Amino acid sequence: MVDCIFQNAIVVTMADSLGCGVIQDGAVAVKGNCIISVGETAEILKKYSAHRYIDGRGKLLMPGLIDAHAHTGVSIFRGYAQDTENWMSSRVFPLKGALDVKARQAGSMVMLCEAIKAGTTTMVDSNEEMLFFAGNHVKIGIRAQLSHTVHALPLEKAEIEDGTLYPLDEKVEQESLENCRKLIEQYHRSNYGRITCGLCPLGLDRVSADTLRVMGELSEKQGLLMHLHLACGNREVRQMQMRYGKRSIPFLDEMGLINERLMAIHLSVATEEELQLLAKKGAAMVLCSGSEAIVDGNIPPAAEFSHYSSRLAIGSDQTSGGNTSNLFYEMKVGAVLNKCKAKNAAVFPAWRMLRLATIDGARAIGMEREIGSLERGKKADIIMLNMEEMHLIPLVWEPVSNLIPNLVYAANGSEVELSMIDGKIVMENRRILTVDESEVIRNASEQGRKLLERAGGKLLEKNPEICKQKKENKL
Ligand SMILES: [Zn+2]
């Protein structure tokens, strides 16, 4: 007897070593937090009986999506950091100066709800103050890898002019390192392994070499992934050249920190040789297309990295950038931008994007034995989509199917009706069962309003064009 059988559904297993593993009339049997069997409905029903049967007629089952890089703690900035030439100093810093733990917590919960409602079941989330709202991830029931961001840059010194070396503050750095250790002690492999921890030095230009070395040792000793914004822009590279006389990636290589535990985020200004070096040493890359495009006008070199490595994942990054934690959007935007960059529509086809959001993403974050596909023995992280939506019609099977292109280019996440994470149904009929959604909305709306009350003056002072746009009714 198993706990649950999903039956009569289209099943996209992603278990195929190259493709997407589609079963037209499939079923998935779940016991505890594991998948017991996946196959044709008739075959599964012959083998198993269940406490609960979920009918999947007109629906599709697939593995939950994996967001390999996010900062849910700044979600409360949604809609305030785009359409500007300097999003970080003119928009994020004034808001960050007024950000408190309550606002971080409220914004994070909204982003987690949004992500679950759009099919995400695993989120790699790195934040300053992560220790103080990691309880969100525990409560809502998402699978998460959490990092307490470590940096040495006090906020008031973060606005330093380009061309001047950032002063690194040891006290700020030690405090964040201490909280990073506490987070690991408290949450790593907690909640039956659903919550794990990683390390996130904010950027090579924002931590000292000593702290980086300590974090490298911690990563090696405990097998923790190191999530690092790397070669993100010329400003970072200039800082590295001023401080160490080296570009970011060669510096990291000399520190001995390029290895299979490194998750290199963005890589927007990495050279071809640097990409090759990362690939050769087993590092993974995370592509955050929506965020990089909106805040910096960048299309990171994911296609180029793919020439040398298959360790690529996608991430939503931050709502102040991409404005959403929706991975269906991220799959489509990633495909579209890379096609435009390469001037070749064959680049990043639909099946590839779907793999990046599932099995290839799982491989990049070292969790392919647990998640990323629907297979016997894997964790039961399953989403069910309603396929009887206008924008997914027609669905045709022969001579070839349009299913996978429809999932990537037409679906938008609103089709996700049910989400099971670690064997527990977290969302059903589009209602999240673990938190009170109206309370989440009320709380984040209130915290957003309060934050802007505190930060509004500084924001307007630093962005005179906003006042003009407001007068002209453009905001
Ligand atoms: Zn980031």
C-alpha cells in the first residue's frame, strides 16, 4: 500500500538521459517522501493500491522546478530597481538602508508563495540576515538550500565612487561570518533533510581574502556549495585589479577555490579562457536571465559556458531585478535572450530550458540523486499542471508532439494546480495549505508601505527622474 497515486496524467519524467521522458497516460506512486514507481497508469494500478488516488485526466505531472539562485529577503523592493542606469546605488542602497528584519521576512514569504504557485519546489536562497527568516522556508514546506551572505561592506560605505577601493570592515565581516556559521549549525540537513545550507560570500570585491579562505575550508570540510556572484561586472573586476592586481577568476583560482562546489553566479564579464577554466575545474554556472537583463542589460555567457560544461542551472535572482520568482518566465526569457544574442533561434531549445529548470539544475547543485526527475527512489517533489487552458491548446501527439515547446513558450506557471514537496501536498487547487495567503499579502503590503515611508525621501533625492516620471503619470 502506497500513500498516493497520481493517475491518468501526461507524465514528463525528465528521467531520460538526453530528453524529457514523456509518458502519455502515466502514473506516479508515492510513499512517505519518496517516489515508489513511475510508469503507464495501467501498469502502476496493477502493482499498487493507495490511500489516496489523484485523477490526472487533462493534467500533466512533472518534477518540481529548481530555482538555483534567489534572494527572497529583498523581495519587498519589487518594482523599484529597474529602468535605471545604476540600480544598485540609486535604488537598492536607499531602500536597503531602511530595510529591517520584518520587511525581509514579509517579502521573502511573498516570494516563496509566488514561487510555489508557479511550480518551484526547490529554492537556493542567499540573503543577508538569512538566519532571521529561515523559519519561512521551514513553515511553507519548500525544499531549500539557505546561505547567510557574508560581506565586509558597511552600507554607508557601499556607495563609494567607482575608481576608489572599497574599505573592508572586519567587524561587519566577522558578524556576518558568525551568523553564517549559526545558520549552518541550526538548519543544515534539518527538517528530514529538506533544508540544507550553503555558503555565500557576496562577491570577491566585498569580502577579505582571509574570510574567503575560511569559507573555502568550511565548504571543503562540510561539503557545502559556495554560491558566489562572480565576474558580474567591470566594477567588480576593477576592484579586484586595484586590490590584488588580478581579475576575479584568476584570483579565485590562485586561492584554490574553483572546484565542483563552486556555483558561479552571472559571469557576465568572464572571458572565454576564464569560462574554460571554471568548466575544467568542475564549477557550475547559474544563469539569471530576467534579473541580469532588467538591471544591467546583460545576457550572461551561458551558451558559451555550455560549450565547455553541462553544469548549468537557472535562477530568478531577486524581485528588485527580474521582478518575479517565476521559473516559467525565467525559462522563456532565458531562451529568448540567448536566441537573440546568438542571432540563432536554434540556441537553447525548449527541451534544454526545461532540463535546466529540472534535472540539469539538480545536477548543477549536486542534488541529482534526490530531485530533478520523477524516478523510483527520488524525493516526491511533484507538480501537477492543468493542460486544459486556452494557451496550451492544441496539444497534438503525432507525428511529433508540441508538448515541450508549449510548456516552455506558452505556459506561465498559473497552470500549476498542485505541488507536492517531500511527499507532502503544499498546494492544492492553487491554494497553499501551509500558510494563510491573505495574511501573507496583508503583511507584505503593510511592510512594503512602511519601508517606502522610511526610505522614500532618500529614494526621491537620489532619483530626480522618478519625480518627473511621477508628475508625467508614468509610474
Ligand atoms: Zn544574486
